[in-house]
Amino acid sequence: MKIFPLRSPELIYIVTRAHGLRTHLLKPEDVSALIKAPNLSTIVEALLKGDYAQDVSAIPSEKINAISLTEVFYKKLAGRFYFIVKVTGRSLRKFFEDYAKRLEVENIKRILRVKHGKETIIEEELIPIPREYTTVNFPAMIGAKDLDESVGLLKATMYAPVMDKMDLYKRYNTTLIFEGVLESIYFKKLWKDIEELPEKKDIKDIIGQEMDLKNIILALGLKAKNLPAELIEASLITLYYKLNKTVISSIAQERPESTFPILMGTYYAKYFQGLREIVEKNLTSEIEHAISNSLFNEHLKIMREKSLGLVFVPAYLSLCEFEARNMTTIVTGKQLGLSEEKLRGILFL
Amino acid sequence: MSFVVRVAATKGVLLRLREQLGFIQKGKEILKMKREQLAGEINRLLAEVKARGELEKEIMEAYDHLKKAHSTLGYQNLRSMALTVGQIDLSGLTYSVMGVVVPELRIEKEADISNVASGVAYEAAEKLSPLLEKIIRLGESEAKIERLVDEFMSTNRKVNALEQIVIPSIASTIRYIEGRLYEEMLEEFIRTKHVREAIRRRRA
């Protein structure tokens, strides 16, 4: 007889809640129906019957378009993330709070890119994060006169190390440096939290794989741009799970033809099987999509196989994120007149 | 069609008109040469503009990539990525082709797309960025053609006016004066003969 270790009530509670919340996500058949919708109005009608109804119905009919709907999807995503944070017991909350910081990181990246381009951004263009869950003063960052001032506003937050990269930014005039640092800070913080968790092996697996694969995609993307080695190094995530710095550096620096064998020699070989051609041609967007899609299916598998473990919750959150991305793709694609076939090619299914 | 200008039928006028005709004919030849040069330049530029169809195809293909990036990332995210693209720097110059001032655009700095973080957005930027130069070159050629064609038509009108109106009219005026001078000369000859005959008869 298999003996299960005693599990804390708060862990059981959050996993049970996540099971319930999962039923609110769109099912594959719902996504298929949305892909087949002839226009945006049909999609809106379908959304009015589900979890998005409240937010979608709040949009005035003349303002219904892909942009306003995307705002709704990301608002919902933030709502789902912070709902989990709210219902989690104290010992687990830190991890989920920090997990949700990926939305904060995304917002900071958007602001810094806009400031780099000397343009303006409005708060609606950011993912809405409840004030109590963020230490970043987004309105002040938006209102800052330039990128220097925006970065300066991160001083009192966990993202303060970004300020140390100002010299490198000025030398290469690229925000990729900040993006790499932000991702590194995010994953380092999350990694530290995982150590305090029960069932940390499974959580490490799901977060570590995401982190490593993100780093591989980043390295392949940077290679395509022929950037200097110093810049490539500064733009990568500096934390590794089943990879190491040498492997990532060689992926970033070797010729595209030599990359595939390196990837096949790593722990992540299964993700790259069947991708030889696109890896050798270094078609980063296709690699990015194929890997993300595999990750999506991997997380679905985790939810099936480890449905009673804490790992079910981050897998659910990951699915929420994929849903927001899929919905954005569907509404934007429909507005732009993308065919059903083309849409299927860029969705996570 | 030619007009005969009624002028005093004198040898002085005839000489002046002959000089004028020679000058106008030289001018006509120069204008013809200019017209040929302009036609040659226009033909050369037309060959460049013919690539427009191909360019439009390339633009549509790049737009497909842009649509893919837009759909994948959403407007807000794509916009923030687009703002990391280093702007293209252009300077406008002018130069003269057979006296016609035409524009020339010089790309001082190409758009730097290496800052684009997402693969799908980078791919779209990679497809669009080289097209910018082609679009600029096409616009430049079209503007040149517009100006050269204006000048070509004006030169053509001038050549036609000289060939059809001015030269024939001066030539017929010359012919008229020559005729009048010939008649006057005959008149003078006959008058002289009559006078001589009268003097001879009076002496006899």
C-alpha cells in the first residue's frame, strides 16, 4: 500500500480551489469554436456567456475591438493570478505572489521599451495589477521624463539591480539588457521561494523548465541578431536549472547548423525533436512557438498526472497565461482577417 | 501652319532674320538633344519603377508576418516592441539633370531592429526593414520621373513650337522679303533701262 505523506490543509485547500478554477478556463472545443467564428461580433457573443462576460459587457459596443478585448483578457489573467494569491495560506502565499510578478516584469519591460523609443504609454496599455500586490510605482514610471528617470524609480523595489545596467544600456543602446536582468531577478526570487515550499521537486521542475527553455529561446534569438558577446551575456537569464552557462553560451554563439546537436545533448532534447530544420535555419519565431506549445502540453500533462500535488496550481496559472495569449491571438487575428488555418498555426493547442 | 510677319522688306531686316533663323535652328537642335537626354533618363527611371509590382508583393508578404506578430503579441505588446527599433535617418539632397532639379534621398542610418526582443516581432521587422529602403528609392524615382516628365513635355512643346510655327514663319517672312527685294530689284532695273533709253533718245 502506498503511503502518502501528511499534507498541510492549506496545500489541500489551494489545490482543490485550483481544480475548481480550472473548470472556468476555456475548453479546447470552445477555442475551436472561437477560431471558426466568422467575425469579432460572434466571438464577443460567445464571450458574453462565459467567464469574461462581466468585463466584456462593460465595453461600450462602439469600442469593441481587439485592443479593448486584449485588455479584458489580461485583466482576467491578473484577476486569476491574484485570486490564487488571495486564497492561499500564509506559508504558500509568498511563492504565488512572486509567481504573479511576471505580470509586473512584463509591465516594466513595456514601459522601458516605450521610454527607450521616447514615446508615451498609457496605463491601459499595461496589465492591471492591484496596487496592494506591486511595489512598483507604474504611474510614476509612465510619467517619468525619460528612461533614466523610469529606471531610477525601480530603486526601492526588488528590481533595483536594473539600475546597475544603465552603463551597459548607454553603451549598446538596447533594452534587451534590462529585459535579461528583469527575468533573472524574477526567476531568482521565485527560485528562493521554491526552497521553502513542500513538494519543491515538482515545482522546481515546472519553473526550472520554463526558465531554461526561455533562456534557450532567448539565446537563439540573440544569435540571429549578431550582437556582441558582452551584450548577449547581459541579456540572458543568469539562473540555470538543467542547463549551465557554457551550454547557453555555446547555443548563443555557435553557427545555426551546430546548434541542433548541442540542444539534443541537453535535458531538453525532447522539446527539440522534430525541430531540426527550423533550428538549423534559426527561425526563432517558429522555435518559440513550438517550444511554448510543447510547454503548454507538458503543463496539461502535469495537471493530469499530478492533479493532487501543489504543482497543479502553477500549471493552472500557466494555462491561464496561455489562454490569455490564445484569446489575444484569436481576436487580433480575426480583426486582421487571418484565416482559420493561419490562426491554428500560431495558437497553443 | 505658318504666319508671315509683315515687316519692312529691307536688306537689313533680311540679314537680321537670316541670323535669327540660324540661331533658332541651333536652339531647336539643342532642345532636341535635351529632349532625348530627358527621354533616356525617364526610360532608365521607368525601368526602376517597373519593380513596383514586385515590391508590392514583398510588402504584402511582410504584412503577413506583421499580422502574425500583431496577432501573437497583441497590439500593446507589439507597440512597445516596435518602439525599440532604432529610427531610420534620412537626408534630402537635390541635383540637376539637364537643368531639372530632382530630389535625392540619402539613408544616413538604417533602422536598427536588433533590440526587438520577441522572435515573431523580430521576424516581421526583419522582413519590413529592408523594404523601407526600396520604398524610399521607389518614391525618389517616382518624384524624379514626375519632374523630368514635366520638363520633357515643356521641351517637347518648345521644339514643336519652333518646328511648326516659329521657324516656318521666319522662313516665309524671309522668302517674302527676298521676293519683295527681287521685285524691287527688277523694278529698279527696268526703271534704269527706261531712264537710260530716255536719255539716249534725248541725246539722239
